[in-house]
Amino acid sequence: MEYLRLELDDLAGMDFNLDLTGFSADEISNLSFDDDAEAGLPSLNDGDQGPLQQITFTLHRDQIEQVEQALQTSKSLGPFVDTENDNSNGNALARICETFNGIG
């Protein structure tokens, strides 16, 4: 249930139409959403974690276009090499961070 709450909270934060989830409005309203999105996540020993990690960001709707544009600009610079990550958004964000942090 906690993972469901987290997913629905993320969707709600993206202005996703929660009616499309198949849950009734009453079912959705009965779920209590925590302010801390990681509150219910189990902690894993380093040996239990894979090499890829997922990070969730909360953006204001005014920031979304700017972030999406930065990701597209990063992707337009060419293919991502020397990475084991198949996720283009993750690679684009890593490239942005490398540029911003002066690495690479």
C-alpha cells in the first residue's frame, strides 16, 4: 500500500488525471499522502542495491518546461557513451550535471 501511495502522490504532483488509474475518487481520497516521499521506502544494504538508482524530483508546473528543454538540449548533443544506463533522461541529467559541475 505504501508504494501505491507513493506512486499516486508522484502522479498527483505531475497533475496527472488520477481518474485514469482505475481507482475511484473515494479510494484515492482515503489514501493519506505523506509530505516526505521517501518516508515509507525500505532501506537496503549496499549489497542489495543494483548499480542503477531511481530519483524522483518534485517540480512546480512553471519549472517543468525548463527541465524538459534542458533534457532535450542535452540529448541533442549526441549519443551517450561509456554508460550502462539505457535511460535517456537519466543520461541527459548526468550530462547536465557534468557540465554544471565542470566534470567531463
